[in-house]
Amino acid sequence: MAGRLPVPAIRCPFGNRISPHADAADLHSVRWAVRWGLPDGEAEAERLAATRVGRLAARTAPEASPEVVELLADWQTWLFLFDDRYCDESPHGADLTRLTRAVTAFTLVLDGAAGPAGRDGPFTRALGDLMDRLAGLATGQQVSRFVSAVRGYFLAQFWEADHRAEGAPAGLAEYRHMRRHSGAVPTCMALIDLAGGYELPGGDYCRADVRAVTDIAVNVTCWANDILSYPKEAARSVAVHSLPAVLAREHGLPVTQALRAAAAMHDAEVDRYLAAEARVRRGAGPGLRRYLDGLRAWMGGNYHWSLETGRYVFPGEPDADEAEAV
């Protein structure tokens, strides 16, 4: 029944660009995952190939160099496979002990406290490879932003696991805040300037209005994902923990009405982004304007990738094969 859910249309006024390195990044990310032993068998490797993670990186960072597109694709590949193995689709998704052990090992890698010999397990070794490559491409400030965002993502995994153990999603107010972290989007947006080949000054990055407009962009991205991926989540997840599920529970709505309510929230957040971005863009320097362009690339790229990936298949999806190559 999940595959027949009518997924409502949502707005995306943020363009449709894609890097010319998309196909190469697609091939690279699957080979990288297999090399580190991340897919659990051939079926999972085939599903990963159908996910087309390289195209997600290419759409959300359309101007990045081939090396950076590959790095972004590999990080996003790590996130997808970690999510499937430890979170939504896993019977161990409520196992806090198992999650604690995994995140402890990952934190040692993030802190640089685990050298190559101390990286035990495929996900830990693959994360070490990602951090080694990031250190060779990014400034110290960019690495620090990324690590901080990844810590927030790991914290949110414990939050999700606790709700799975309770058998109920969070309330709407709590979900609106924590979903920004659980979706891992801030970890990718922390690298927008790396993808663009520049460094956004810390004074600009940390401005209250810049952080606020970034949070709205993360909401738009995560809520779009919640809506467009809902049939997949309903079909494959042990327990659906997403915006439509939260709305259905909090307001006593049937799933179809909850999906429409989530779409209305998403579209209102798009309007809120456009208004907030216009205020930030006025008087912004070149670097900050490029950062705002990067936020738009993330929202638009995530939307168009969601329509073409094999990960979120549902009937009647629009054709999103055509995109502007940069």
C-alpha cells in the first residue's frame, strides 16, 4: 500500500543544475563503498548503485571540482548506508548499546585519536578515509565546522533511537528542531564553501541571520525528504519517524492528510526562506552571496535528485532527467 500513497507536489523555486562530473561520481561512490566493505552483500550494493548518490553530490555542489564531488558523494554514501544499517531500516535501530559503541569509535576518528591501526570495522575505516581526504582539501576552519555538524548528527541518532524504543515519534515542536540534525544536512552544508573553492569568513558564517537562514534551508531540505521518501519509509522502515508521521500522530490525521499538511508546511518554509535570504543578501559580500547560492543549490539539488533516485520510487513521479550542466 505504501507505494500507492499519493505524494503531494511541493514547491522548488531553486533551480536545477548539475555538475558534469555526476556520472563519474556515481561510479566512484559505489566502488569506494565496496572497497571499504560497507554494503552488506550484492543486493545492498545494487541498491546503492540505484540510489545514484554521485548525482546527489553533483546536484548539490554543481560547481565543485571532481575531487570534491567524489568526497561529498562518498560522505553521503556513508550516511545512507549507516542509516540503513543502524537506524531506520534496521531491527537494531532502538539498540542504544550498539549505537553507543559505533558512535564512540566514530568520535575517536573525528577527534584524530584513532590512527589507521585503531580504526576497527568498515564504517570506522571508511570514515577515517573521508577525514584524511577532507584534511587534505579543506582549511582547519572548514574541517572544524564539519566535525561540529557531524557531532550534532550523531547526537540526533540517539534521540531517534530513544523514540524508536518508545514506539512513538517526537512531538512536532521537538521534531522541527531535532530533524535538522538527524537528517545530516548541516554536515553537508558546512562544506558549501569548500565545494565552491573559497572559504567563507568565520564572521559571516557565524552571523545570527546567516545561521537562521541556513536553518530554514535545512528545514526545507529535510521536510522535502520526509515527504518525497514517505512511501519508501512506510514500506521499509521498522518505524516511520518523519514529518508526516509526526503530524498524523499529533493531529490525529490520516496519512494522506498528514502528507498534504507536511507539504503545506514545506511550502510555507520555502516562502520564509526567500524572505530571509533577501534580507541577508542585501549588502552581502561576494563570499556570502556565493554561500547563499550554495544553500539554493542544496535545496534544489536535493529535490531534483529525490525525483530521480531509485531509493525513493513511487508511481507517477515526474521526469527529472533533464538538468542544466554547469
